[in-house]
Amino acid sequence: MTFPLKITLVAALVLLAACRSEPIAFHTLTPAHWNNSTRAEAAGIRIESISVPPQVDRPQIVIRQGDSGLAILETQWWAASLADELKSALVDQLANSSARQAMSLRVEVQRFDSVPGQYALFDVRWRLRPTGGGDRLALSCRTTLQSPAGPSIDDVVAAHQNNVKRFAALISQTVDTSLQACPTAP
């Protein structure tokens, strides 16, 4: 084997090793025990819209680092867009709610923070109104939920799943009280 050929082979092996990457892991906000509901409506509650902050509006999971930093995890992705993940999880969680009349829900996420080893935070403004009832019967609320999270991304995702479950319970509670007042988070 000639010297230039050896250098070329070594260079090719180094480049291949540098290009090797970890496989992408996909995560979902819908827990494994789901209700098999794939519609945009869950037990009479139609989800009008869900918006998320642009900082986390990407396929990759974004985590906080320190007081002002963010890290985009290139090998940890949501199974769908974050807004679609939230919608699917809410439809799943609200499938058993007992809405006496058709309702519309609008969700505007203010913060969706992920801090491995500390917490997952879900801060959301939301509006619930009877379908066809106009805005005068609408109830607008703000809810902030935080769940402790372990050090792994799976732990952070599980904490976010818990926040979504608690949020859906608050929506169901509001529907049960006929939109009398915004619920308080436990």
C-alpha cells in the first residue's frame, strides 16, 4: 500500500467517524395509556387553536441552561410539532370530560420550559366558550403548572405530560362549573 493511499484511507475513516451521529429519539406528550381519540374534538370540547412560543416551536426539544441560555437538543425530537403534540395530548386527556354543551378552547402557551434535573413548566393563557355563544360568554384564564423533573429527557417529557394532564383536569373542572370562574391550580 502506498503512502498517499494510506493517508486517504485514514482521512476517509476519520471523516466517517466524525459524521457518525446518535440516532434521533422521538418523544410525545400523549402518555402510553391513551384514549384512542384522534379528532380535534374531545367530548364536546373543540380545540380552536394552540400557539406556542417561537423559542420552542421546533421539532427538537429545547431545554433551559442557566439563567439565560437555551440548548436545542439535536437528537431529542417531538414526534410532531409541539403545538400538534399539545393538541393530541389535550384531546386524549379531555376525551372523558362531561361537557353539557359544545365548547371551544383556545390555548396560547406563554412559557414551555424544560430544565432537566429540576422541573417542567407550562404557563398558558386559555379561553373557553360555548360554541356559537359568542365572546360575551367566554371565560379567559391563565394557568401556570410546574412539575418536578428528573435528569433525563424522558423525565422532563413525563413532567410535561403531568402538566398537560393537570391542565386538562382544570379545563374539565371549568366546564363542570358552567364557566363560572377560572380554576386555581393545585
